[in-house]
Amino acid sequence: MDATEWTLDELAARVAEALEGPAYPGAPNGRVRDVPDARAIRWYSTIGLVDRPSGMRGRTALYGPRHLLQLVAVKRRQAQGHKLADIQAELAGAPDEDLRRIARLNEMPKVQPAVVRTKFWAERPASPPVPVDRLGGVRLDGGAMLLLPEIPTDADADAIRDAAQPLIDLLAARGLISHLSAETTE
């Protein structure tokens, strides 16, 4: 079996793609969806019509090519008018070859390369350009904060606040901070 894994939404999209075209007439009545959505796929898994997820990535269930075969086979049988209980009896534990024949997927649909999603906290951040032993900051008017690689003295902080006033005015004019200058608070 292919090591490809999909999220529930990705699996649903692949099922829809596999059922596109004139060879699939859709469900014979209005009670059954033409293409299963995420909720239906979960339900099919709960009742044993489709295998449980093949794995987990955090709290995200992962599905593989066998799930795709099962879902497409189920929809094809439903389109032929078979009852879900009969489909379940036929497909329970069926080998992939049988599922592929029923699903009419001689060749698995072309798989797009999976987007690699990394967790931002799983990798060590790039080291800062300047070695920082201590990080200092100067609180500016309007809630802005200026971070510095060293802790400034009180005199440095006062001088920075005075020099930063044009920047504070610009940030306030653009709506990026609230404008609370020393003149308006006195």
C-alpha cells in the first residue's frame, strides 16, 4: 500500500475527484449524498463500513489509499441501488484488489505531492543575528515597545522615548497604536 496519507478533508476531495465524470451517475435517490462529506466518512468509519483512520498527526486523523478505495466502492454500489447493509456485508474485509474492481479504479488517481506542514515549535529557531545575553525594552507611548539587545539605563530609556515621538505619531496616525503622547496625558 502507498504510504500517502491525507486529512479527512483531503480524502473527501479525492473521493469527489475519483467519482467525477459520466461513469458515476450519483445516488439514485435524494436520501444519499452523491459524494460523502467529512461527517459521512466519520460515520462510515464508526459503523465499520470504512476502516478506522490509519494514523494520527497530533489530533488530526490520517487516511490512505485503502480508505479512498472503500469510499469510492461504497458510492458506486449505492449508485447501483444497493442498500448500505448489503454493501457493508460485501465490502467488510475485502482485499484491495476487490475494492479497486468495484470502485473501478484500475489505477489509483494521481497523487499530488503532499504539502509538508511543519509545526513551528518543532524546529529550533534560527539564531539571532546579534548574540543576545539579555533582552531589554523601552515602553513607548501608545503601548508600543522597543526591544533592544541590552537593558538600557533609565537615562537611555528617557532619551529613546523623546527621540521616538515622531515614530509614535506616525504609528498613531496609521492606527497601529493608540495615541497617548506625554502632552495628552498631562
